[in-house]
Amino acid sequence: MKDDKPQDQTIDLEEIIRQYDTESQYRTLIGWQNALIVAVACAMSLFHLYTAGFGLLLAMKQRAVHLAFVLFLTFLLYPATKKSPSNKIPWYDFILACAAAYTTLYIVIHFNQLITRAGLPTTMDILVGFLGIALLLEATRRVSNPVLPILAIISLVYCYYGRYFPSLFAHRGFNIPRIINHMYLGTEGVFGVPISVSATFVFMFILFGSILQETGMGKFIIDLALAIAGRSTGGPAKVAVLSSAIMGTISGSSVANVCTTGTFTIPLMKSIGYKPYFAGAVEAVASTGGQIMPPVMGAAAFIMAEFLGVPYIKVALAAIVPALLYYAAVMVQVHLEATRLGLLGLPKERLPRLWSLLKSKGHLLIPLFAIIYFLVGGYTPMKAAYYGILTTIAVSFISKDTRLTLPKLINGLVNGARGSLGVACACGTVGIIVGMATLTGLGLRIASLIITISGGNLIVTLLLTMVTCILLGAGLPTTANFIVTSTIAAPALLQLGVAPMAAYMFVLYFGIAADLSPPVALAAYAGAGIAGADAMKTGITAVKLALAGFLVPFIYVMNPMLVLVNATPLPFIQAIVTAMLGVFLLGMSTIGYFKTHIPFWLRVVVFCGALGLLKPGIYSDAFGLAVLTFTYFFQKRRAKRQ
């Protein structure tokens, strides 16, 4: 048996993270400049902790203070270009940081006057608003990429020059004061719903995950997965799936999750015989699914709850069955691949003992259970995260190894603030796009256009929406992708009678799927970097492994019972059982193995049978069960002959 981490492979993890995760491309500072960042980041985290525990400021003030912290830190931490200094802050970034903070705090300082003259901005209001929008777009470009700011600029141009567009998209056009007033001085644009969610729920859950990581939660999750699944067939791949599912629900970032758990699981998978590209793909798919795995999920899920106007717990509960189907499909495929290759698990002596592990570090699971308890108990997500953080700090003192010392706590506060910058900038910028849609009515026009192109056919509309989500995902972070597509594409699904929960969940899934879909499959490419594998081959394999993730959204649109819409016990149980069997058939079809090699013609039949079981209906279920029964006995007989 080879060592867990082969000697011929050296992994530059920092380089991989910085290459594929733009939010990790921040400056490495020392001295007084680093002390300034630590002080401001701690102040930001403590401000959000205080307001979460003792009461939020007025909505606009809370959002403005949040964005002031975000923009100030972004200009200090993220270089303007690749040639800009990466180990010190140049003088001009200090000026930009202070200017950005002023433009947002202007809302707080002059709040009463702005309310009094609502809709009648002064020249100073317009100048500050113009500068604030420009600095927000620049900050977003630095922390993310140019795509989202370009879309926002196009939106602003469309607001002004609307009368010159083709008749389908034309509107009367708006002057600059009206546009800036709508986008910056009210709650329809920059300071709309997306930044509201970022300033409350999202920041608190990012901070919760950051502080939890400081207790050693990451290593505990990997050890726990090893203890549970390490000895089974193809154990390391199942360890990757389990550990990434748990880690992903805390981190909410595909690339960061790959780099956290993948540095251990990918070499481990390779050590027992998995191909490098397959190992990288397994980790990428498992890590990406963390954004749809309750209870925490990713930032987009909190925004989805706001758009739907329902408590977050309803979104989390609705996501359970689709997430289980996603991970069941991945687990089935890694098991069948291991069986096909004859790969065994790890020997018992190389694995941690489950009971000993739970005795020494099992208390680290208490904060996760606490989050679930508070969410189910009717607390807001922000309050649940607040009490989850307090619980984490308290339980960390149960063991010396997990204790949150002052340096660890400060590190958690700093990383929490830094981890929120990308999401917050994206939320602020995408607010401009949402503001454009509400100001001009473009969202409804595009929804009508999609329905016209599809001829009112639901499947065609779903396919068009899927393609839109994946294309936008090539340049947008998941959160921004979800907000844009839910504003522009989701209304078409709603007009065709799709249940709102199913429609928004559909958009959420395919926004996340963009992290796996070449040519811009960042999570897959990060996995390939760690595995030392071909990036494109890893991406294509990741799409195969995540096939259930591409099919399941179509199924719960057809049968919204799977996302708990009008669910009744017996039909709901039947839908879950048949869907799980369908996922099993889907795995057999993609891997091409069960007992022995599956002939190509039978793989096609098995794929059709999988669709039959996934699709709701007595006849489709009967067809799928017939295919499953035939395949089982046919393959069993073929295996005996060999």
C-alpha cells in the first residue's frame, strides 16, 4: 500500500487557491498595515455580532455600515492589477478605501435629510451616489472578475438609453439623477435585498464557519469520514464525498472546499488506484454540492428565502431531498467505479477509531446541531448563527485541543470578515442589475420572450433557463448568478405555473452547476490542480458524476413534492424511494458497470429506466422498475459466466 500522500507529488496549495479562487488573491501584509487590516476586520465582525445579538440598525444604516467595511477592506486587501504591489498597500488604495467608506457612510450621516427629500436628490447626493457606484464596481472587479461590473454598467446604460433599443426592450429612458436616486439612495438598487441578506444572514454564517474552523473542525470532519467509510470498497472516495458534504455546508464555497479537504482526500484516492482525473472530479463534485446541503448551504439560499418571502428553514427543508439525491448519485458512482477497478478500502490500523474520535472531538458537532435546533425553533437565520457562534466558543473549551484561544478567536474574526468581501461586493453590484429590472420592467419582458421562443413548452423553457444559468456562471459567482437569473429567467417559469420553490431551486442548482461545467469549471480545475490531472478531462468527468445534479432539478419541477410543495406522506415516500432507485440506475449507466461490464445497448436502456424512475408517474415508475429488475438478473447471469 502506498503512502497517503505520494512522494512524487508536491502541491502548491496557495498557488492553486489563488489561481482558481479570485477571492483568495489578496495581499499578504506585514507590520502596521497588517495590524490595520486585523483591527478593521475584527471591528467589522464585532459590529455584526453586536447587531445580531442586540438589535439591527435601521435597514439602510445597517446595509451602509456593512458596505463601508466591505469596500474599505477590499481596496486595502486586493491589488488593482497583477502588477500592483501584493505585499504592501499603495497610497492611492488608501485614498480609494477612504473615499469608498465615505460614500456609503454618507447614507448614515445624512440619513434624516435623505428621508426628508426622498425622490428629490441634491447635487451632492448625485455626486456621492455616482462616486459610490463607480467605487463599488471597481471593488467588485478586484475581488471577483470584470464580468459582473460590466453587466452592471450595461444595465446603467440601458436605463439611460432605453428609448434607442429595439421595440421589444425599449422604454422611455431615465435621466442620471433618477437613475442614481433609484440605484444608490433607496432600497431598490445597491442597498436592496441582496446587500440586506449579506449584511445580516450571510455574514453571520460566514463568521460562524470561520470561527468553527479555528477549533479544528476541518480535520475532525475528515477523520470522522475516514472512521465511517474508510474501510469500505473504494473508501477514500467515499471519505471525500462525506467530508466535502459536511465541510461544504459550513464553508459554502466550492473552490475553498476542494482545497480544504482535497489536499488530503485526492492523494488518498490516488494511493489506492483511482485515476488522478477521477479523484479530482470526485472531490470537485462533492465540494460543489455543499452549497445545496442543509442546514447552512451557500449564500444564495438565504437570498432565495428573501425572494420567496419564506423563513430560511423552509428553503433548507426543501433542499434536503434534492441534496440527498445528488450525493447518493455520487456515492453510487464512486462505489461502482471502485468495484469495477477492484479497489479496496484502507486497512483498519490506518483509520481513526470512531468512538475514540467522538469522545475526544465529538463536541465540535454541537454547534451544527445547535444551528438546526434554533432554525427549527423559529429563530431567524441571523439569530441562529449568532447563538451558533456563542455555542462554538463555549464548547471549544471542553477540550484543550479545540480551545479557542485569543489568537485563534482573532484569526476567526479576521477570516470571517475577509471571507465576506466577495459575496458582499457581488450582492451590492448585482443590486444594480436588479434595480435596472425593477426600474425598466425588463424582467417581465425577458420572461415573455423566453416563453415566446419556447412556444410555452415547459421543457424547452427549462432548458433555456438551464443554459442561461450555466453561461452566466462562467463569469459570475454563484450568489450573483442566482440573483441575476432569478430576476430575469425565473419569472418565465413562474408564468408557466411552476411552483415558486421549485422554480427558484431550479435556478439555484444550475447556478451552482456552473462550477463544474467546462470551459470555466473552477472547482473541477482546482481539483485537477491538486490531483496533477488534465483540467478538461477532470471537468468532463465531474459533469458525468454530477449528472444527477443536472437531472434532479427537472424532476422536482415536474414533481414539486420533492421540494415539499403540497407533500403528502405516502406519495412523498414513494417519490423518494423511486428517485433513489433511479439514481442507482443512473450511476450504473454513467459508470457502465454492475457485477460486470454493462454492454452499450443496455447502458442506454438503463439510462431510460433511470429517467422513468426519476420522473413521477405510475407507468414511468413501472417501466423503471422493470428495467432495474431485468438489469439485475441479466448482469448477475453474465457475471457468473465470466
